[in-house]
Amino acid sequence: MDSTTFKIIAWNIHGGAGAQCKRRVRELVRTYKPSIFSVVETHCHFDRVSSFWHSLGYELIRESSAIGHYGGIWVLIPHVRDFEVHVVELYDQAVSVAIRHKGRSWVCSLIYTSPNLSKRLDLWAYLSRFRLRHSDPWLVLGDFNEIYTPLEVRTSLGKGWKMGIGLLPREAYVEVLARVYSDHTPIIVRCTVDSGDRATQPFRFQAAWATHPSFTQLVRDTWSKPPPSLTGKLKNIHDAATVFNKNVFGCINRWKKRVEHRLQGVQKELDYSSSESLCRFERALRKEYDDILFQEELLWYQKSRENWVQFGDRNTKFFHMQTIVRRKRNKIHGLL
């Protein structure tokens, strides 16, 4: 976790045990490295997915259990962290934690409100009493199952997401992420802007290329060209794959961000005008985004140089750590 930032992701996950859900969670953790990850409307008990979260380097500090397919709040933090956090109050619709980071303290309440009106009123009464008991700055974040205007019934900003109330530090801001798996949008609160820069990696043949629909034909066409020698054909494949990676496949992170931005744009259009063509386009973008996440998994598995096929998605963090360890081991620190 970046020690200069503090990030909280809150998401109505609409079921926390599915394969697509895990893929999106893995991507959110890998991209944003949240200090706190709040998951609501879980549809299951945490025991069912504890090994998955452990593989991501996260542990549960408190759970408000789901009742069948209703409710459920998980509050998760990294195994390795540079902040202090502890639960101060537990309510059936809220988990509140006290946070101390870089000399600053505040309280955060993670919310999932019942669709039942009387229970929602109970929550607001509880929050009013909570405020009287705590004097630190207070952030409230989650799914309130409330709408401000009728338009929000079908918008990405509707879905009951409300946040606010006295947030520190001053640099903090809120970003609404793309809606990919769940019909709710994840929200991230963070203190600083991530640079997002990464060192350029040396070229290698990537197994993820084989998932692109045009790569197989590219290999066939290139292989059929002269010279007839095996060395010459392999050189042609190398050169063609280099051009393919640069002009077609591209940097998977940039490709992923481009699709996510397009998805956000389409969803904003759908907030104000619904059409069958836009709905089809949104479904196609969701499918493309999910394919990109699968390709990214292949990249990490290949970089780990482990027999990854037998292990499955529970070991993504393991393969990532294997990659880092191997690179450190292979690095030359000095010559005698």
C-alpha cells in the first residue's frame, strides 16, 4: 500500500462469491490498493470467500452478516498497513471504525440501509445519536437505498449511493468508478492523486496475445511467408508480434482504462436517455472489460513462471509475489 495515500472503496457488490465479482474485486485491489475496502449486500457469509480475500492480502475486521440475500457488510483492511484502525460501534445497518493515519484521526461509518422504510428511519435516528457520541471528523459512506430525484431510479449515481460529512484530510476527493459487475457503481475516497507511472518491462512473448481474435491468423499468415528456414520464420513471428503488441494489443493498462472510460461515458448517457443500441453497446463493453481482466491475469501468471494452471484464482497474490521475488533475485546489485 502507498504510504502517502489513504483510500477507501465502498461497493454494493450484489453477491460476493461469484467468479466475475472476484475478478472485478481483484482488479480494484490491484489498481487502487485501498486502505479500507467496504463490501455491502454480500448475499453470503464471509467464511465462504475468506481464502480469496486472504490471497489478495486483506483481512476482515468486522462483518454485519447477511440474512439470506438481504444485507451484509464486510469491512476489510490490508494485512500490511501503515495506519491504526479499530471498530468503535456495530449496528445492523452500519459498521463504524476509528482511523488514525499520518497523525490525523477520524471516524468512518460504512452503511448498507434496509429497503424497508421504517428500518431506514431507524438508521437515520441511530446516525443522529452516533454523532453526539463522537467528536472526531466523520465520513459516512455506503448504500442508503435513497433517491434524491426520480431520475436517480435509473442512473448510475442513483442506486442509493450517498456520502459525506466532515472528511479529513483536505486533499480527499470522491470518484465514481465504472459499473461493470454489479448494477451499483464502486466509489473510492482518496487523499492524493496516484501518478500511475510504471517502469517499462522488457519485451517477452505474452500468452494473453493468444486470446485476441486476430492473433492466431497473424501467426498463420506470418509463418507462411519466406524465408523457409525455421530461424527465419521465428524471426518473422518475433517482428510481427512486436508490431502487433504496439499497434493492436497495446499496453493492457491503457486499453483497460480506455474501455472503462468508454463504459462510464455510455452509462452517463443511459442515465438520461435509454435506447436499445446503447444498452447493447454497454453489454459489449462490459464483456470486453471482463476479457481484459482475464488477459491481465494471464500476464501475471506468465510472469510468475510457476505452474499456475492447477492453482486457480485463489493464488493471484502468490503469483504476483513470485514475480517480484524473481526480479529481485535476478537483479545485479554490484560487481567485484
